[in-house]
Amino acid sequence: MSGFNPFFEVGGLTDEDLTKKIQEVNKKLMQARRAGANPGIISRLLQCIDMCNEQLVINAARKQQEEADKKGKNDFDDSLSIG
């Protein structure tokens, strides 16, 4: 098992990598809970999982925006339709 990296960075990871990272951190979290680890360690592991989940949401929004741009549809254009 690899050591825990306190400098947890998820910005450049793909959805697949993020999912693997969530699974990996979840395993470490379960081990820490079983071992009666310091609450600070458990809190940090939960933060890492939250960071991965937030990055998944950001990736999904980015993909959705890219698809809208490809279709030429931009919800934030300069025109205003009053109906």
C-alpha cells in the first residue's frame, strides 16, 4: 500500500482516475476508523473524498459546456429574448 500524500491534488484527473482515487481513499478511511485513528486524520480523508467528488462535478459541467459550445448553443450569449 502506498503512503498518504498530504498534498492531495485532483485538478488534472479524469473521471476514471477520480473514481479510483475515491475508492483508494475510502479503503484508507475504513482502515483508519477500524484502527481508531485520530479524528483529524479521518477528517482529512473525508476532505480528500469531497475534493474528488467536487472535481467530478466540475468535470461534468466542463463537458456539458464543451458539448453546448460544439452545438453552437451558449446560454450566456449577448442577446436577450423577451418572448
